[in-house]
Amino acid sequence: MNYLNEEIGIRAKRMNLAPYFLKNSKKLDKMPPYPFPNLGTFANHYDETMEEVKTFFVDSSGFGGENEPALTQEQFHQELKELIEEHPEGLYIGISGEGQFQVYITAWKEKTKDTEGMK
């Protein structure tokens, strides 16, 4: 899986992919389940330039259940909607890791002057 994510990261960097900017939680209802760019290890670049808000562990197969550690698509969308409403300035969202049946999806926000020197 590490090799796969490294390859995805190299391709994302070459293609100059960036996280998807999402400001309106209602837009999620009209989107496919995971429309966010797959950044692989290139997501580490955004950890340096933006502030990570949250990383979600999500079932990507569509077969996950309520008792699984990974969020279902519906659970993910609900949690992401709530997170977007907590951050009306908008969030940048991208797939930061991929496994066989799960993905890590990270939400970042722009760094503020208060947080720039903290890392």
C-alpha cells in the first residue's frame, strides 16, 4: 500500500493536483461519493502549507457496516457536512491515502497568522 500511495503522490505532484475546495455543505448531496483528488503522499505537501483540520478513515467499497472502524459513505458525508459548517471559510479536501477497501480523506484549512508559526 505504501508503494501505491507513493506512486499516486508522484503522479499527483506531476499533475499539480490540489485539494478540492468546498465551502457549501449542500453541494455534497449532488456529488459522487468521493470526488476529491487522490493526492497519495503528495498530501504531505499540503500539511506543510495548510492546517490539517481532520483526517477521516472511510470505507471506499460501499460494503462497510455500522460496526466497522471505517466510516460508511453516509457517515462520512454527514461528518464532513458538520465540519464544513464549523468552518464557513471553506475547507480543502483530498484523499491522502488509499488501501484496498478504505481511504483516508483529509480536510485542511488555510493557515491563519496565529497558526503559521506553531508547526
